[in-house]
Amino acid sequence: YIRAQFQNLAVARIMKETTPKSQLQEYICACFDWLEKSPSHVKTWIFFFYHCASNSTLREIHHEMTSMGQTRIVQLLAYGASQGVFSSDDHEMKAK
């Protein structure tokens, strides 16, 4: 639920923009807005991170969820590169 709430916020902000640069900026801003608007979600998410360190099942869930976010960033970078806005090298690494 918590991760889905953040993802919805991020996607909504990205979709309002039309250029690769502004979409990436909105994705980044969505992270900070989520911190301010949902501090209890952030605290719970950090607690979840803590448990991921010792629970392989939770760690795998975390990996799956963060992979979705990384894929979204890779797509934004690739789109920006195709438009000549971003460099066209190693989007996967930059998304991390």
C-alpha cells in the first residue's frame, strides 16, 4: 500500500509533464513531496528496509518494487536520450 501510494504520486506528476527533463525533475520532486506529505509512510518504509536486512522474503519483495521504479527511470532516461536531452550511455547504471 505504501509503495503504491508513492508510485501513484510519482506517476501522476510525471504524466503532467511533456519533456523528458521536466518528467525526471517531477519524479525527483515527488520523492521529496512524499517525505513531507506522508511522514508516517516514510517511517514505515524505513522500518521495512530494516527488516529486509534479515528477511530474505521481504528483501525479494523490496527488490521487485524498487526494480519497477528503476525501470521507470531507465525509460525516462532513454526517452530523453532519444530526444537529445540526456546522454545515451548506460541508463541502467544511472537509474540506480
